[in-house]
Amino acid sequence: MTASGISRGRPSDQMPAKIMMVAGEASADLHASTLLQRLRELDPQIQAYGVGSEKLRQAGARVDFDFSRTSVVGIFEAIPKLRYFLNARDRLVLSIASEKPGLAVLLDLPDFNLSLAKKIKLKYPDLKIVYYISPQIWAWRRGRVKTIKKYVELMLVILPFELKFYQDAGVPVRFVGHPLTQVVRPGKPREELREEFGVARDEIMIAFLPGSRKEELGHYVVPAFTAFNQLAGEFPVKVFFALAPNLPERLVRSYLASCPAKIEIISGRTYDLLFASDLGLLGSGTATLEAALAELPMVILGKMNWLNYLLVRPFAYVNRAGLPNFLAGRDIVPELLMADCNADRIYQELRKLVTDHSYRAAMKSELAKIRNQLGEKNANDEAARAILALLRPGQVI
């Protein structure tokens, strides 16, 4: 028995085990890669293939489909790419006959993954499916929990309130902790980071994270840049644009050409940026939780095509977009949604954070509670052991 709790046996006694992994978005690619790394530490025989991007590829998986260049926001934006996604789904199902995976691990991406899960179970009812990182069905389209209950053997959730949601629905579920609590850390002390970023002592450092999709840039960049320009006319601000891995820098620079405010593009140092900054402006998504773990006062933006909004609004159960507010159960961070996502409102909210020190301090205090709320579990280790318990029964203590 090894110290890790895995009974490995002799190499000849243990056949390689293969996993299909489906991580269709940037955050899922990160979580899938760290999960696979931990799986292979516990069991070096593990092999993986499926959907992912650069990080999952670097972790050792064979990436057959990369959705990073085809990710979309909204129903109508997805229609032109529907054929691609359907082809990917069907080819993944066909691959099971030749690849013979021991189980499938699906991450978020509910429209694709729930359709894939159904197709898999219809053809291969004995193939086990684990869903790691729940889609936000507790926020909208809750009826999808019935599909999860029917086709998924185990739900591994990363937000504490999701545990009761799935328990109440009769879905086998386990709370494994949040993977970001282990990785959202600064590389250096804050003052050293600010010096590296070239921020003067009297400058206000703003982190701008609009998201990882081109559609999000279209919604957020123009009003944000207008607000930055207005803010720069009153205060010594320096803005850092966090470039998502799948966004072409030339596209961002085309927006920068019309913005006189000091804006620098930063790539690959998101966490250092969040810990070094004074405040942030972020599109709704995983980045809002990353910023919360960095205790960064922020404003959250949420916008989609109006026709998409009118179609999905009847299926929504909440009127919040930011994970910090979901976790707090109330609005601790301002959200500018749909019509409120405009240059004037962005400027007003950022200016309030700059000038009202007690407001900013109170927000930091509330954000500091989130790390404690998520707990200290090592999500990758917990999830890997749960997966191995299904993949190799009897080997995980």
C-alpha cells in the first residue's frame, strides 16, 4: 500500500485505464488539466483523451477536439457552429468502441455534455459518467437536473450550496471543495508585483478581465474603455487587460487604438494581476471568484444579445450573475447587467470604489469570507480519488 492510499500492485498486474474527458471552455480546461495531473500522480497508468485545449494537452491528454476557438455566448451565436458540435459529440460516442474508456468525466458545458451523456448511455449503458463542476442549473433551467439524475453516476460539486441542491434531487453527489482555493495565490508580495507591473505608488491599478470569448469583448470593451478614459481624466489610473489564452492579441489591440487611457495587455499572469491591483472590472464568470479569492474589490459586468436574453429569462431563477454574490447569498459586489452595462454606470461604480475608502474596505472584508466558505479541501485530490474509486474499485482507501 502506498502513502497515497492506492494499492498499485506490480505493473504487469494493472492494465492501463483510459478516461474520456470533456472540457470545452477555458476554465474547464484548467480544472481538467490539474485533475488529470493528480489522477496520474495517484495512478501513472491513467490515459485520457477527448475535448480540451492547451492545458489539458500539456497534462498528457490526447485532445481530439478543441472548442476554444468555437466557444459562443447565446443561442443564436451557436447556430452556425451547431454542425461542428454535433459532429464532435457523435465522434466521441463512436470513439468508445475503439478507445474503450473506463469512464467519462464531463466538466460544465451543459448543453453539449448532457446531450453527450444521453447518447453515451443509449449506446453504452454500462459506461460510467462522472460530472465534475456542475453547470449552474440551480440558477436557470433547473429541469436539467432530471437528465443528470438519469445519466450521471456521480456529481462532483465545487460550491458548498450545490451539495444540498443535488441531494434534494436524488442525484449521487459529493462536495470536493473548489480547485481555485489551491491555485489562486500571488507569486510574490504585493509591492514587488506592483513594481514588476510598473505601477507608481500614486497610481490606481485596475484589472480588466472581460472574459474569454470574442462576443464578450464586443459587449464589454467599448463601454469599459469609455469609462476608463473618463476615470483617467480625474485620477492617476493604470489599467491592465488580462488576455485570455484563446483571444488573439491583435483583436484587443484594435480596440486599444481608440483608447487614450493607460492600458497594458497582460498574458499568463492573471493571479499576480488580481493580487497586485486596487480594483477590478470583470465579466461574469469564473474570474469573479478568482478575484474574490484575491480579495479584490470589483464591479461585475453581465450582458448578452437582447434576443438571447428574452429567450432565456423565463427559465432563470435568480437575478444575480456573479459567483461572489451567489456564495454570499446577497449582493456584496455591484453587478451591471444588460442595460446597466454602459459606460456611465461603469464609470460611476469604479469612481465610487476609488473615492469611498470605507465602501472599498467593507467589500474586501466580505470577499475575505469566501475562501473560508469554500473550505480547505484539495478539490483535485478529492475528485481524483472519487474517480479512481469508480474506475478501479477496491484500490482507493
